Amino acid sequence: MSDCIFCKIVAGEIPAQVVHRGAGMVAFEDVAPKADVHVLVVPERHLESLRDVAELTPAEAKGMLDFVAETARKLSLDDYRVIVNVGPGGGQTVFHLHWHVLGGKLPVFG
Ligand code: 5GP
Ligand code: ZN
């Protein structure tokens, strides 16, 4: 999508600290980290939110989960938190599906 920030990061049109890339997925550092480690994991393909996950094939959906776990391993995180905000009511502000991977000292949740 032409006006999507994360599509622009995927395309290299907006700079980001990319930490892992492959299999149609990209992981990059959150510009405003909420924990010692805060990385966003996104599919290269634009999906508005997790609500649209059925648009992925089963293999793509499994690949996405594998990539989230691989990214945490690559960041040397043993224990960590994964969050997906869905819709404005769920705290979503960027409407390209993304997984927050948070590690280190974590914010109090809820
Ligand atoms: P959401 O609230 O949609 O679940 O999370 C969006 C996240 O994207 C926020 O944590 C925010 O800090 C991050 N973010 C917003 N704009 C940018 C950007 O241009 N670059 C990067 N790296 N992160 C961004
Ligand atoms: Zn997008």
C-alpha cells in the first residue's frame, strides 16, 4: 500500500534498523521502544491486521510464526513477550499487521 509506513520500510523507502529478514518477513527496531529490546515483525505483504490472517496460506501463516520465534532467538532473547494489537480499540496505530517482540525489562502490562 502506497501510504503505509511499514510497506515503505519493507521497500527501503523509509529507513529502519532491520535486524532480520527472509521468507517474506522483516523485523526492525521500533522507533519508540517500550522495553530494552523492542522489535516489530511484519509480513512483506500488506495485511491490515491479524483479522486478515486468513488471507495467508497455512504455510505462510506458519512461516510468520516461525519467523517471530527466530527473530527472538536471533536477538538472543530467551524469555520475551509478543503482542499484536488489533484495531484502534486494541491499541493498533499502524495498520499493517505487526508483531511486537519485547525483551529485557518489560513494561507493566494491563
Ligand atoms: P501499534 O500501536 O500499531 O501496535 O504499534 C505501532 C508501533 O510502530 C509503535 O510501537 C510505534 O512506536 C512504531 N512506529 C510507528 N512509526 C514507526 C516508524 O516510522 N518506524 C519504526 N521503526 N517504528 C514505528
Ligand atoms: Zn503496509
